[in-house]
Amino acid sequence: MKIDFANLKYQHELYKDEIELAILKVTRDCSFIMGEEVSKLENNLQNFTSAKNAITCSSGTDALLLSMMALDIKAGDEIITTPFTFIATAETIAFLGATPVFVDIDEKTYNINPNKIEEKITPKTKAIISVSLYGQPSDMDAINHIAKKHNLKVIIDGAQSFGATYKGKSEVHHADIYTTSFFPAKPLGCYGDGGAVLTNDDDLAKKIKMLRVHGQDKRYHHKYIGMGGRMDTLQCAVVNVKLNHYTKDLALRQEVAQKYTQAFKNKNFVLPDQNEETTSAWAQYSIRIDNRDEVQVKLKEFGIPTAVHYPMPLHLQECFKYLAYKEGDFLISEKISKEIMSLPMNPYVSDEEIEYIAGIL
Ligand SMILES: Cc1ncc(COP(=O)(O)O)c(C=O)c1O
């Protein structure tokens, strides 16, 4: 058997008539920048999440940048976040001249541990960025409680979690700003780079819209230092089609996750946490296993692709050497990064594939 990890080809086959038609329409209209598919997607994202505002942008990375720029994050500020995430979460903080302050993760959810946040707050702290790793929201009540007490803003890096819920609502309702990514392999992916910022705060939304287009409030009049951060009309057209099918796709991901969990129930490795307060978008189904590297090689021989998200926590990355963290500073993140392994995850993983993977494992 040869299993596909994200199975983007199969998804394209399924939706290709609609997607190719939508792309063709944009090419014929020649409305490549800020065409009608852009505002259509923003409306669709608002409807999907019940957010007051959705602003599309060039990537999940730029969504983080735009969010922090809107909150006036600047040199000297400190932003609390997790070291167990993709580099973009902390890189964007540093890019703006602010300092990422890491807090270790919870051993069950792999998301930031709220119990360890308060000890890291200083007069320079401006915001907390939680990451909904693998699609699962963090403990937002605890995070918001701390943020309120210390007058901090909360951003959720939901690059992996579009469609997830916390206490029955989309994550945007549990933060000042929620960002996401439409990178092709994300649960809701486009055919290149794309992202979005969602917020219920109208003033922030207005500012983010300006920041996305070079800070301009009207053509060639620039109120803020901004950036060229628009999402292409073509990419919006792709997401508009996929969003129509997304509720079904999310349900299928959930089913695949349940089937994995069922198939692995007597196995000797740690399965993803599932709790009553959250629903995950299941960007990844990641298990923990002692001899991970060896297992990966073996699985590959049997046609089973795996991935590691992420092999090195951010406090140990070369680019953050100047922050002077060292091995042993975040023991849980370090441990999990050595054991974690993501299995093929997409809405179309079949029962036979799950059975085969469980058997080989
Ligand atoms: C947690 C997290 N944050 C941010 C990003 C950045 O998103 P993008 O690749 O769209 O810039 C990603 C994507 O890989 C991610 O997984």
C-alpha cells in the first residue's frame, strides 16, 4: 500500500469542476487583486465563524504580523507564547522587534500551559499568543482570565485550526484576534499562500484592513506603516469553493481521528487528547512513541508517510540564540518534540488504510 499524507490530489479531483471554473472566471475577469472573490470569502468566513470581521491576507505568517501591528507591538515589548509551534508564531514577534517569551506546554494538549504564564508576565508584556496546535484550541478561559487580570491582549494563532471550536463557539470569540492560514496542506487550504485575520473588534478590523494595503486609508494616502499583505483573488476563489464543502470535510477528519483512536486503543503509545470543551480541526493526528525515528523509517518502508511537528522547540533554534534559552528550560516541549509523530491525516483516509497503519505500527 502507498498512502498519501494530505491527499491534496484526491481533494482536487473531487472539487475540480467547481474550482477550475472559479479560477477560470477570475482569469477572464482579470480582477487579480481585491476582486469580488476576496470580499465574498471574507463574508463567507464571517458567516462560517459568526465573527464580526474577517480580513483575508497573504499568509498565516502575515496574519500574525498584521495582528501585532494593529496592536502596536513594537521593540521592547514582550509577547508570551509557546515554544512548541511552527517558527512563524515567534518569528513574527521578533520581526517586529519585540521579544518572544516562551512558556512551556501542557503535556496532554501540547498547547501553552496557562498555569505557567503568570510567572513570565513583566511590565513589558503586551500580549499572549496561544497556538491551537494540530487544530485543537488551548485552554482559553484560563488564558483570558490571566490576560484580563494583567490587561494583556490575546491572539490565537489558528493557522492549523480553522473550524475548531472552544465551548461550542469558533475560537475568534475567545480572543481579541484569531489568525489562520490557507497554506495548501492546512485543513482549509488554497492553491498557494493565503491567510486571514478574524476579530470581533471593529476598530482593529478597520486598522488591519489598512495595514494590509500599505497602511493606506485612501489611495496613496498612508495613515500607518503597513505592508503589501493582500490575498490573491485566485486563491480566494479556491477557498470559496472549498469552504462550501468544509463542514463535511471537518466531519470526515473527525471520523478519521475517531477511527485511528479506536484502532490504536490497545497500543503502547500516547494518543491525542480529546476533551469536552474543544472540537479540533484535526490538522494533524499525532501520536507519541519512544523510538520515533526508527518507527518513521520502518513505516516509510511500508508506504506510510509520517511527519514530525516539530522536531526542535523554538527556544533551541539558532535564530533565537540571542534570547539565551538553553536545553532543559522547557522540559515538556523538549520531551514531546522527541516523541511526536504525525500520521497521514485528511478527510479521505480509508478504513483499510487505518487498519493497515495500525497493523504495521
Ligand atoms: C502554527 C502556525 N503558525 C503560523 C503558520 C504560518 O502560516 P503560513 O505558512 O500560511 O504563513 C503556520 C503554518 O505552517 C503554523 O502551523
